[in-house]
Amino acid sequence: MTMRLPSALLLLSVLAAGACTAGAAEAKQRVVVLTDIENEPDDTQSMVRFLVYSNHWDVEALVATTSVHQRAKTASESIRKLVRAYGQVRENLLKHEPGYPTEQYLLSIVRDGKAALGMAGVGEGMDSPGSERIIEVVDRNDPRPVWVTVWGGPNCLAQALWKVRATRSPEDVEKFVAKIRVYTISDQDDSGPWIRRSFPSLFYVVSPGMGSLGAYHHATWSAISGDIFHGRFAGGDFSIVDNPWLDKHVRAKGPLGALYPMTEYLMEGDTPSFLGLVNNGLNEPEHPDWGGWGGRYELYTPHFRKWFIEPETRPIWTNAEDEAMGGDGKWHSGNKVTIWRWRSAYQNDFSARMDWTIKSRAEANHPPAAMLGHPDRLSAKSGERVSLSARGSKDPDGNVLSYQWFYYGEPGTLALSNGRTGAPLKIENSTQAEAWFAAPKVARPETMHIILAVTDQGAPPLTRYRRVIVTVYPPAP
């Protein structure tokens, strides 16, 4: 591997390498949840998972809302019930990782939105404890963005934005909007399209449309577990998102697991809204087009489809395609692939965290630390050797580690076709800690994303990642 960097950039790269090797902790994301909990079991399921990952982010609000599936009521007491069960297991969770918020704190940030559907709950006199809490959170003197994860209808967010626009200068409105990141599970009322049209600079991740017209069938998020019901796709391992697996790995584990309901439609349809915020070394929340556990999305204005509520008028982060080998040994491509390709990793991870609610540290497995022996940004000219190193990776439980280096072709700018014959880029020693590849021929500078997946041999096996972005330059004339 040949580095061609100015001295100042080289110094930054060396410092970055040190950070990778040291495993420097990333800043937590600030998170607000809007949930139409009690409309069906999957919101409750997602809240169980959310709580056992709650040390990965700063939870700022848990708001009960309406949706097209639950039009005239909110159910904040159902959130409190789950938080109280979490309180029973928090001390045990802290034996495994630090940073879990207290039951008292989480109870203090539970709110209700307006018990009205969509835009009928937006406008003069429509403020609610939930919408006021959103304004309070965004206004706080904290430079970090606020992720609003929307599991039902987003009219509580719409009301917060409506009020800010009605009471503040255009400049202050833009500052407010610039701090918000939204990930919605399709459109579960008519306020989502209004938000996107009215606030064109708002960072918004969504597969648009109402479920009654078939939008859920086409939505990226359905790949969490919708192989049979909504998504009707192949490639993922359905056995690890079905009720028998959930009985063994979730429901049988303590007071919080006991509240995880049986699946009626699909498991945890709302979980993708926060799964990409887990600090696993792969997820890059500010870059939905880079892909991660919550899926991959690209920024464009989609053309109108019959399940949209109205035509989209601006670019949004929306459906993108990946291609990956499925558990059936066949290649699959489509927007669903962007989530189910990580399914075994995120399900094993959830199972381990449910173990943490009831087991001692010695009895449970913990994720490995994936490290790089070099910066996470590299450069090379066509034909040059690019060396990759996972030096320093380790496992807190002393388990043996396995390594997998692979080219994630969809992010980045370089187009390489696999021709259905295998991986488009051959990485030598791809299952070893030290690997390499020859930089492909390019006519102009191109970027490539190389993923390191480090998996331990514990029970269940757990995976952490590192992403290396390689810029490939044409050979010198």
C-alpha cells in the first residue's frame, strides 16, 4: 500500500490510526422515540430491544403517539410498564456495560402526544406534552443532532415544527430544523408528507407511503423480519426472527423478556429506525448511503408511486439497493437486502443483551473490539497493493476471533460488477487478521468501502466492525 498524503494530512491519519487502535468511544447519539405503542405487538417488541441498547445513546424523550392504526388514543402507560421492567434488570445490565440510564430518568421523559390523527392534530391549540418536549430537547444547548425515530405517526413532530415556524424567525427555524434527524417507518398518517414539503432542508429517512395501499411491501424497513408477511422476499434467515427463536432467546429471559409479545404480523417493524444508531463500528448515522444495521438509503426525489400520499417535492433519504449472498446460497439484490444481510449479527447481539438482563458477566458473552492497525482512510494508485490489518482486535472474554474482510460495493463511487460469479473484488487472505488486495484500474479518483467484520466464538457469536475507505487514483501518466 502506497500512501501519497500531504504532511498535515499524514499526521491526522497517524492520529486516526491511534484512535482506532485505542478503541476511542464515539459520542452518543441523542434520541427521541415517537411510538404508537399498543396498536399492535411490534412496538412493544421494539421497545424491549431499544431499552437493552439504551446505554448506546442519550434517550431524550419517549412519546406515545397516534397513527393510522391507532387513531384517537395514546398509550404512555405501556411505555412506563416496560421501563419499570427494565428497572428490574438495569443493575444486571450494568455488570456487562456501563451507561444504562436509570428507571427514574426514563420515566421522567415519558410523554403523550395529541390523541388525534395526523394533520387534525397539528396547528393552533394542538400542543401536547410530547410536542413541547421535542422543542425543549432540540433547543437544549448541545451541538449534537437529535434523532427522532418515528414508529407510528409523526404528527407530534409536525406540531413541534409548526409551532417553531409560527413563533420564530426564518433563521431560527432553520437552525432548529438543522439539528433534527428523522427516520420514520413509512407514513402512518398524513403529517409526514407535510413535514417533508414544508421543511425541505430537514434530514428525513423514509420509504414513503401509507400501508393500506401497499407501501409496507416496498419499504426497506420491512426487511427486519418481513420475509413472509409484508416484504415477501427471499435470502434472509427467517428462522431467527420467528416466534420459536424469540421464545428461546428473548421471552424466556427475565422480567423484561417476559413482556416481549408474540409476533402477529412481523417482528419489530420499528426497530430499523434506531438499529443504525448502535455503536458497532459499521453504522454511520450521518451517512445513510454507507449502509448499516438499519439499512442503506440514498438521497434523491423519488418518482410518484400509487401508495404515496402525495408526490414528493424534494430529495429524501429513501430506498436503495444492495446485492448480497443469501442464506440460501443465491445472490439477491434489492432494498430489503440492505437490512437482512446483517440479520444474524443483530439477532445474536440482541440475544446476548437479553442474557445480560439475567446472567453474571462470567456467564454471558460480550462483543469483541474490532481494531485497525492503520488509518480508516487509505489511498493507493491503480495496481498498487493495499494492505489491511486488524492488528489489536481483541475479545473481552478471551474468545478466539474470526475475521472477514469484504468489499461493500454499493457505498463509494467505484463500480465493479461481480457478473454473478462471486465477489467483485478479490481480497487475499480475507479471513485473516492481515489481508490485502490490488487496487483496481480507474480512470479518475474513486472511493471504495472495505468492511472488517470481527466475530468471536462465544455463545452467541458477536460481531463488531471497522470500515476502511480507500481512495484509488489512476496511475501516473
